[in-house]
Amino acid sequence: MARICELTGKGPIKGSHIWRSGKAKKKGGIGTHITAITKRRFMPNLQRVKALVNGEVRYIRVTANALKKGLVTKAPKRTWKKAEGAEALKR
């Protein structure tokens, strides 16, 4: 499954992890040096949320940022009770 927000389209972005060795000049050393650079990916903070989409309730994967902005209309809580006939069948 793709790690993409269904509302904003935000996905993973590329970056790099930089390894440094040495002590900074301002801390009394001779300076830091880069010893290795490895690739990495920054993943979006996706949440699985029950929301109203086109009038129907379904689960969507959206970023936490989209939730905070209020772009998602959450599904209403269920108000109906179980049928009385179903309870009688269990007994």
C-alpha cells in the first residue's frame, strides 16, 4: 500500500543521513568532517481515520497535519441499537 495521504497527496520524500566525526572548532577541536552519507526517506505521519467521503462512511489514510487543519469530516457516532430479535436468538 502506498504511503500517500488521500487528501493532500503528501508522500515520502528523499533525504540523507550525514555521519560526522571530530569536535567542533568552537568547542576546542579542529573541526568536524563528514565521513559518510547514506540515503533515507522521510515518511508522512499517516493515520487511518473513519470519515465521510461522498456521503458514505469509509476508512481513509490521511496525514496528521490534514487532521489538525480540519480537512477531514469524521464519521458520526452510531446511535441505533441492536435489533431485539437478534438478542432473543442469542439466548
